[in-house]
Amino acid sequence: MRKPRALFLPFCCGFALMLGFSILQPFVAAQTTKPVVGDWEGTLDPGAQPKKRIVVHISAAQDGSLTGTIDFPDQDTSGIAMTAITYKEPALHFESTPSLIVYDGAMGADKSSIAGTLKQAAQSLDLVLKRTP
């Protein structure tokens, strides 16, 4: 009778560990992306053309994957979907294939700004995004 009980305890401990790690993994993944999640605003200065405000919305799914949209308030354009977005501290990269937008930037040490370059079609512009409240 002691043998089945002796095998039961290690089985339960192993099962509890597996369950704990499966619950913890999405939480840890979401935590690593947290600094970039939120709303960011900046101004594009295309030179001869008027300056354009840009608002970037980044959110994280429960599994830690990132999604986002882009707004151009001065052009009454909103909700442009990002087709790819990655953040590996301090580097942020996002793309919007339909709009031909690619952004590469680096988060500042205080986590309140991201300095980088936005490319759209053949034009490349410096863009500093600042966290909005």
C-alpha cells in the first residue's frame, strides 16, 4: 500500500509545477512588453509641407504579443493597423504595410520617449514619440 502513495506525491508536485509555469509564462511575457504599451504622440516635420501630428496606440495581448494602430489627427485619419510590431528593450519596430510605414526607434532611459526614424514610401523623417497620459 505504501508504494502507490509514495508515487502519488511526486506526481502531484510535478503537476503543480507544470500548472504554475503555464500560468506564469503569459504574465512574464506581458511584463516584458509593458514599458512600450500605451499611447504615444509626436510630430512629423516633412520640410516644405505642414507638420503632421501622429499618435501611436500600442497594446499587449495576454500572451504578450503586441498590436497597435496609428492616427494622423491633422489629416482626420485614424485606426491605421500595424501589421508588425516588436519591442526588445530598448528597440521598438513597427510597420503598417497598407500605408508603407516603417518605424525604428529606441526607448529613452526614463521610458517616457522613443526617438527614431519613420519611413513612409521614399521619405525618411526623424520622429520622437512621447508618452501621453
